Amino acid sequence: EVQLVESGGGLIQPGGSLRLSCAASGFTVSSNYMSWVRQAPGKGLEWVSLIYSGGTTYYADSVKGRFTVSKDNSKNTLYLQMSSLRAEDTAIYYCAKYFGPLHYFDCWGQGTLVTVSS
Amino acid sequence: QSVLTQPPSVSAAPGQKVTISCSGSSSNIGNNYVSWYQHLPGTAPKLLIYDNNKRPSGIPDRFSGSKSGTSATLGITGLQTGDEADYYCGTWDSRLSALPWVFGGGTKLTVL
């Protein structure tokens, strides 16, 4: 069974850093495209980042230069390193498996909540 | 403001049919595949439709998708109270100056 489990969320002060993890099972992260999507309170889904199987990365303008997506193939885990966090980064962060050839997200995690507040 | 435009809300009675529209441009919907997601806030979003009109295994045929030009539509027939959720369209955007992936703003479905 394909499954994604996020962790690492929590309360962090503005300007701080946090690393989210997404443990995958049932498939290999190394050979798939993976993505992070977030939902701020009362808002819709917002795409955050995408990493190709070969390592090419893309970021939303709102996080470019502050967030870094990476994979640890040995742990079959996706990461999102977040720095210089702002109040507007407060959201539930979902990781998702992305089927590149047809461009859709075919598996999602339950999400992890990040709250940026002093 | 989202690149893809959806109505903020739709509603219908149980057993009825509802459609949700998603409007974009030639750089996204017009030249790429559209997918649709069902989301109850705080839970994992679920893929409903991919490749404009295909359903993953396990998604009932009450859910359908279509695309024409730069717009796409999600249809739900035989509405059930369990269908109450937020629905999002999404697609790739081919413009170099744009984000590679875009979601619609979401549509809240209420089953009266």
C-alpha cells in the first residue's frame, strides 16, 4: 500500500527554521516526483515545491530562497527545510506523490501543522 | 488570486447533480491535463479525476470530468451528504514565468 506520513511540524517563532519530513512506503521516493502543498487557515491549497526524480527542484515564489526540498533515498523520505519563517507560512503542509507524465498528485499524506507565531 | 478560477461555492440537494467549473488559459488548462481533488480540511486530499476525465480505481462513476478549450468541469451525480467537501482543480502551467503547478481557488460543495 502506498502511504505518506509527514512529521516535524510545530510552533516556531518568526525568523526561525524547521524541517518537515515525509516518510514514504509502498514505493520509492528516488524514482518518483514528489511535492509539498500547503493550506493556510481558511485558505485553499497552495503548491509549494516539486522535486523531480533526477533532483531538479521548483518552488513557489512565496518560498523561493527560504525553503529547500530534498530527498534521502536511503530512508525513502522527502524533506522540506524551511528557514526565515513568517506568520504567513502558518499552514498544514502536505507531501504528495506526483505522477509527472500526466501531471497529477496520486497520493497524499495527512499533513503536518506548522504555526509561526511569537 | 488563483490562476485557475473556480466558483467559491455550489450547493444541491441529495440525489441531485452538480457541476463545478474551472477556468484557465492556453498556458495551463488549454495545453495540459487537468486533475480534480476532493478535500476535507485537515485530512489528506483525494485524487478524483486525472487526465481531464479519468477516474482512479475506487472512485465511483458518479464523479466525472471534462475539458473544453481553456475550461474544465467536474460533475457529481447522485449527491450524497458524504460528498460535502472542498473541490480543487489543478494543472501544469507551461509558461516559463509562471509556477509549474497551479490549483484553482477551491469550491465548497454543500449538500442541502
